[in-house]
Amino acid sequence: MITGYEVVRAIGAGGFGITYEGFNPITERRVAIKEFFPRGIASRDDATRIAYSKQDGEVVSWALKRFADSANRLAKLKHPNIIEVLNYVADNGTGYMVMEHVEGQTLEDWLKSRPSPPQLSELGPIFDPIFDALEYVHANGVIHRDIAPDNIMIRADGRPVLIDFGALKLIAHQTLAHGPSPKSFGVLKANYSPPEQGGDSGSVDPRMDVYSLAATIYRTLAGKPPMDADKRKTDTALKGQDSYIPLAQAAQVPVPAEFASAIDAAMSLRPKERPATVAEFRAKLAVRASEPSTAASNQPATRIIQPQKPMDVTAPIMQSASMPMTAYSEPVPPPYEPQSKPADQGQPYTPPGNAAPAAKRSGISIANIAAVVFILVGGAAVLLHRPLVNFFEGMTGMRIMSREEPRQQQQQQQQKQQTQKQVSPREEKQTQQPARDANELFRRGNDLRQRGNYRQAIEEYSDAIRLDAKFVNAYINRGLSYHRIGDRDRAFDDYSTAIRLDSSSKDASIPYLNRAIVWRERGNGERAFEDIENSLRLDPKFALAHNTKGNLYLDRREYDRAIASYSEVITIDPKYAVAYANRGTAHASNRNPQRALEDFSSALRLEPRNLNALVGRGRAYEDLNDPDRALKDFTDALGIDRASVNALLGRGRVNLTRRDFVAAYSDFSDVARVDPKRALAREGRGLALEGLGRRDDAIREFREALKLDSNLSRSREALQRLGAQP
């Protein structure tokens, strides 16, 4: 037993630690446990306890302290594509880092199961989230130090996760310098570690991870890892030549020359020759051709002032408001994985397909026909905005057509014909040139915004507006970008300008809707209602506006009106899962759990991974005294978002009802870790501790809960029951 977990098996071992799979028979929770165990220094007193010689005592204490510090830093990282550190325990003369157990297979296992290496177009879903995760990790001052195919897990749902941060590798470096005698701790990972990782300084830099990430991509495309850095150094010193085989020669699938060169540069033996950051490396992989194709440039471009569809190409995710236990939602643009993200409050939104897509190039030359066929066959559409496919689009001068494009081109042609009837050729040339430039800037802005580069998108939209001060859609989409970076005041100004320029057409319903969201965030429900009414006056069938109107009624606790608004959404769009989930929340708030259950179930039939619907249905099952089904829904919700506070609270409540106090304590502790100021978490822990007979600990938790929220009557009653003062 280690920290309450039965050791099932050893998962792996390195020079400074051993990783086990652990299982708690009471909570049935499975974890991974990394034990501090320096090879050559540590030995076993018995099956569990660690012993060290006296001469190594000082350095061991020094290294253990750093191991604990590393666990503390890693526990603060919260990202869907990195492993979560749950706890650190000092016991048995050593330390244990407790982490989530990730079910799935490693990237290495996936590659070995294939008859041949994957095509480049298949890698985006794996590596794009890993790039995101590493940028997040580096931004928080942490270096992974152990990126390799066996440290990237692919979950059953396809989501990649970085595991096994090399915290012990840096400690091993430093221990070599502090210990009484040199020892080997397996600091380097053959073929994947950069050469400086085996140096004496122990210093770390993002370029280390850039090297290892490039090596991992190399192994994926070449079918085998690159030459080990130590051998490369030796060959360079003895033979005067680096024995590294360039990716262009090693790859077993077609790889464009510039892409291969970017990988080769990232694997330079000299750190200064590599990209300095993961973002820079990513940009080099996503390089585009700078010149548009001739066929595309010959097409006249005219700004579409009044398109038939609203102007946004981003897909929806969920947005929630602060409601007890459940949430109601609206679509907003997703960063990576729409269905796995916790709901965000107050984001601007417009319906899918409501902005002119970024310009799609279609000029195909003889030289790039093969690349075009490869893109189509390889399924590059799945990776439309990912770095690897961006590179291909740049190389071929092509863009994959979207459903919106033919209609957009038809609109442009119709507007061109209308303009030709009204003005002379000379006037047409004078008026179209600035519009074409503004339109191209607008499309660039859309492309950047789709990829999450909101600040750069703002610059493109601003340039478009400087060329055409009446470019309504540029104001709308710049407002969306401002909102995404948290600058709601400028977003509000842009929506207001768009309304002022065009306040009477059907398309003006969009900026009215987005401005209503800002009013709502400012706490001005009356002005929000005014804008929603204007939006619906211009477009009575605007489902998103009806949905937001329902949310505003829900804010006011006018549940019957909220239900009516959501019902209107469902009449307009019977497959709109968000509206069912929101109506379920309204029914639950109106004390009608059976109707809530029906609506949440309808939402889940349409979107089985709808987090809000799962949590809401779990609460409805609670209210209907069906704890087993409630527990399943809350657990399923945590499978989508492990940090969902409402799901953890719900599961904790159900476990209290089932008198599974250990599991309940674990759930409420997870809430306290995610949100330390959540009073209900401390109250829940108190109830669990009371159930376990730990009176003094329970009293302490109830008192802490009341410090956070003095209105918790259940905590006051518990203190009275235990004979203690608040």
C-alpha cells in the first residue's frame, strides 16, 4: 500500500524514480504514483520503506525537497492535454507524486500497431494539442524535459495527453553535482533528449522541449527515431561530420522540403540554432506561400456589405451562466476541444457560417497536382487550421473549399455585375481596388481569429477599417476578437459602430445580439433586453437571440418565460441541443425535475458529450431519488471535464447519500483544490469526516465553510449537533 492505494504494477522506472499504477479499493479510483527512488543510492529496508547510506543523507534530503517543489509546481498546471498531479505525500523515507491515471495507448504503441508510418495529414489531431499544451506549460515557467512517443498518451476518445514530466531529470542533474561521488541516474532519453540535457549545468530552456518534440515528429514520419544526440556529438568530434540523417531522406511518407528543414533545424546540436519557443517552431511548420495564385488574383474582389448569412465561421462550444449546480449555454468559438471544455461565461457569439470565410485559393499548377491529390486523399480537411496542413496549403497555393465559398463567390460576381451597370469602368477601378484590399485584410483577420490569434486578427480588421470606414462586418468580427481577449469595452464600441452603420437590415440582428451579451455581463439586463428585442425584430427566427432572451429571463428567475423562449428556439431548430439543456435548467429551477430530466435527456441524445446536460440530468436524478443514475451521470461528466466543480459537488452529494464517506471526502477535496473558496466543498468535507467519526476534523471544516459563507445553515446545524461553537 502506498498512500492508501494498492500497488497494482510497476509502469516504468528511470534513474531517479519508479512509477506504479495504484488502485484505491474504497473509492475505486485508479492513479499513477511516481516514487522518488535514486538508483545506486536507495535501497529497501522492507517491502516499502527506503533507506540511504549516511554519506548520501544530505544530498537525498536536498533532492527530495526539490522533488516536492516540482510536484507543487506541476499540481498548479491545469490543461486538457497534460497529466494532472493530484497529490504529494512524504512517507516511508521518500516522496510520492500522485497523478491521474490516463487510460489509452502511447503514441509509440499506436505507431507500432500500424503497418506503415502515418501520412502527414493524420498528425494534426495528435500534435496540435501537444503544441498547445507545451506553450501553456512554458508560459507557466515549466519545462517538460522528457517528450517522447512513450510519454504522449492517446485516450480512448482520441485526446492526446502529455505524461511523465521529467521533474526528476533536472534533480538528477543537480544531484550529480551535489553528491559525494559521480553516479549515473539515466538523465538522458536515447534518441530524444537534446545534447545539453546531459551537461553539467542542469540549466533548462524551452529549446530542450523543441528538440524532443521535433525528434518525436521525426520518429512518427520516419518509422524510427533520429540518431542519438551523444552519438552525433561523438561523430562530429571524431569524423568532423554530424551523423544525423535529415528528415527528407529518412521519411517514409511524402514530406515537403520546407517542413523537413524546419524539423532538422529544431534538432540542431546547438540550442541557439533551434527555434527559441514552441510558438516559433509551430510557425515554421505552418509557413505559407507568400504569393497568391494567378487564378485567384485575377478574380475581382468586392466587399460584401450585406451578406445573406451572418459573418463568422467559428464552430460553437458551450457558454454557461452562474446557476446552482447546472448551467445554461450559448455557442462561442472554441480554443481546442469544444465538447471537453468547461463552459465559459459571457462570450460573444454568432451562429455558424455567419462571416465570409478566409479567401480560398484554387490555382493549381502541374507542379502541385500531386500535392493536391495527397491533401484530398489524406483527409486534410480534418486538420484545416492545424500547423501541418497549413504548411501544405502554403506549398500548393491552395485552400480547401468550404460550403460557404461558392455562395460567396456568386455574391461577389452579382455585386460586380450590379456595379458595372451603375458606374463607368474607370469609376469601377477606382472604387474596387480599396475594397479588394480591405476584403483581403478582412479574410486574413477571419483566418487568424479561427486559429485563436485574436490580437493579430484585430490588427488585420483595423487595417481593413482604415481602408473602408464603413466595413460593417470588420467591426463585428473585430468586436468578437476584442471580446475573446477580455476587452469588452472595445467590443461594445465595435458592435455599436456596426449597428450605427447598418441598423435596419436583417444582418444587423448579429451586432445587436452580441452587444446584448456585453450589457448582460455589465449587469444591465434592461439594456440587454432592448438589444435582444431589436435583434428579434430584424430576424424573428434568430434562434440564438431567442436562446439569449431565455437566459435573460433565467437571470431574473422568470422561469415560465425562460421556458417559453427556449421552446421557441426548439421550434425553430429541433436539433439545437443547447436549447434543450437550457430549458432543462429552467424546469429544474422551477422545481420540475421530471420535465428537466426529459429535456436533459433530449440534449444528450443530440450531443452525448454535452457537459451541462450530463450535470443537469445527474441533479434531476438526485431530486427524483435515483442516486445510482445520478452517480453515473456525474462520473460521465467528469470523464469529459475532470475539473467540473458542479459534477464533483454532485458526485460528492450522492456519495454522502450512499454513505460512501471516503469517496465523498475525495470528491469534495477535489472541489477545494480546484476552487479553494468554494464553501460547499468545505461543508461537504465536514459531513464526510463526521460520517467517518473524525469529529475534530469535521468541526474544523464546518468552521472554515462558515468563514467562506456565513449563510450555510447545514454547517451551523452540524456544529450544534457536534456540540461546538461556530
